[in-house]
Amino acid sequence: MNIQFSQFAKHYFKIVAMATILFCSCENDITTVQSLTAKDNVPDESAKEVTVIRSDSGKVEFVLEAATLNKFYKEETYTEFPDGIKISTYDNLKEKINQLTANWAINNESKKMMEAKSNVVITNHQTNEIIETEHIVWDQLNHTIYSNVFIKRTNEEGVMYGDGFDADESFSKYTIRNPRATLYVNEE
């Protein structure tokens, strides 16, 4: 009888120990659970390592690359790029014109507005100019790109700083707000 009780006790204690571990170790903060299960936070479509190529009549216009793409179909349809974005535009000869990189971006299809934030770099490969800022907006309805925050433009002539800029969407014409410059002088 002692042997049977001993085996029963051994199994009983194992079961009680496992149940205690299971029930005591699972603790969830209600706000964490709500934020993870909220429908607004869950994309309707999601993709990793995305490359989108847009062409017209067989000619590449731009290439968009992103580590993560999240598409939301809410009151306003938008696409978020939470892990960064790289967009390269090309001319008819397949030469790269401009390149934009940023650590985060969102394209609001309903409002026809795209925003890029955090370490935004725009490189014009034709003029060898680089513009660096923390935030830009592309207004697709008005065909303009602008920034309302500090920018740095670097080219062969020097470095120019400003408090934002306004540009056409091809980035061929732009104005820097409150410009300040450091120019390189060739003393030959």
C-alpha cells in the first residue's frame, strides 16, 4: 500500500506543480493585450522584402524597395513602410535620376500624400546634390515636395543649411527656406 500511495503522491505532486507553474506564470497586462488585438493596429495586407517596379511602355519609371509593407483599408486607405523605404527614379535611358531613402514612410492613398521620416536622404544623381532632413511630404495632388524642418544640402560647391524647402515633384527646381551656406573656394 505504501508503494501505491508513494507513486500516486509522486504523480499528484507533478500535476500540482505543473498546474501552479501554468496558472501563476501567465500574467497579461490588459492594455498590452488590447493594443495587440486592436483591429486598427493589424494591417489588412503585409509583405516582407518588397520590390515594386513601375514602368510605362516598357520603360522603368521608379523602383520602390522596402523591408516591410503594411496596407490598411480603413476610413482612409494607406500603406506604411515601418522598416524603411528606398525609391529610385529613372529616365528614358534607364539612368538613375533621384533616390530617396528614409527609416519610415507612409503613403495615404485617400489624401494623395506621402510622408517620409527619420534619416531622410534625397540624392540627385544628375546634379550630384544630396539633401538630408528628418521629414518630407510629397503632395501628389499639387505635384510638390516640401519639408518644414531643418535640411542640409551638399553639392560640389559646398554645404547649405535651411529651415525647410519647397520643390516640384521631379525635384528639378527647389527653394531652400532661410538658407545659410558654407562654400568651397578653389584657390588656384
